[in-house]
Amino acid sequence: VRRADGQMAMPLLRAVQAAGRTPDALRATIEEQLAEYIVAPNVNVMVKEMRSNVVSVSGGGVARSGLLPLQRNTRVIDAIATMGGFTPFAKKGDIRVLRDVEGRQVQYGFDYDAFIKGRAPDSNMLLEPGDTVVVPD
């Protein structure tokens, strides 16, 4: 059973961290834990789907562009702050979040000044893996 925290659960095993590990490393851990119950366990691990758990932050309006590991409940303002904040010439009212939705790219706007003044409280959206935050200058 896959869990949201990157661990997996199986009968006879303690929780096993799967996210961020190679299939061989995961196989070795599972075999080691199963060895308490089974003589010479032989485990095969196959990658069914790869999910990159990062967002991209880019544009001349942010101090550093790059990939940011996505943490639980990361919002637009968190991503910008983690990448060093705004540059002096950032267009804070024209920030966009780009997201692939059912095979097409959708843009969501984020106006930092409106958000700070309480006029757009819902615009500071939760980011999802694969999102791109664009902060123009």
C-alpha cells in the first residue's frame, strides 16, 4: 500500500521509505525485513510510475531560478521566498502558475500585492508536482 508520505506498507513489514530510493535499495530493505520471517526472500521491485516531486520557479523577478523540492502544503509565496524572494524589478502583480491539466497547460494568476492587502486570499494556491511559478521582471 502506497502512502502520501512516500512510505509503503506491506504485510509482515514495518513502514518502508520508498520515495527517493532506487529500486535496488528498496529491494534490499524489503528483503532484509522479510528475512525475519522468510528464509532467503527474493523480492522484485518495479517502477510503475515516476513522479517528480518538484516545482520550477523561474523568471527575472525572483532572486534564484531553479527546481524546488515540493514540501507538504507549499504555496506560491512559499516557493518564491525559498528561492530568495523578489528582485527589485519584479512584476509582483503578474506572477503566474503554469500547470498541466488533462494534457493541456493552464495558467493561474497570483497578484502578490493584492494577496498581501487581503484582496485575493485564495490566490496563494497550493502547488502540485510539476507546476512552474513564473515571476517576470
